[in-house]
Amino acid sequence: MKKYNQNINKTLELSEKMIRIAVQGEASSEDSGCWVLYGTILDSAYKIKQLAEKEKKSHQDGGKWDDDDN
């Protein structure tokens, strides 16, 4: 797998981990400060995920993504 595609996959994995952390954090939060923190993490994670998915599609459409570059 090409390094630039590896980094896109790592970014997608990171965004998924951020989403899980934010959801778990919100579920166990007891004050508004925590809700703001985890809401910000969640919003950021979805934005990062969206950008990484867009870049992955761009690589796929441009022939820069091999079939084995899941």
C-alpha cells in the first residue's frame, strides 16, 4: 500500500476512534463542560472523517488507490 493511502486509512481509523470516545464520553458525562468537550470531539471527528473519505474517493477516481489499498 502506498504511504499516502496508508495515511488516509490511518486518518479514517483515527476519526472512528474519536467518534467512539466522544459517544462513550457523552454517555458518562455529568456536567455541561464534558458535553461541550465530547460534542466538539464528535463534530471534529465527523469533519475529519468526511475529508478523509473525500480524499480516498479522489484517489480512487484518479487511479491512485490500488484494490489492495482497502
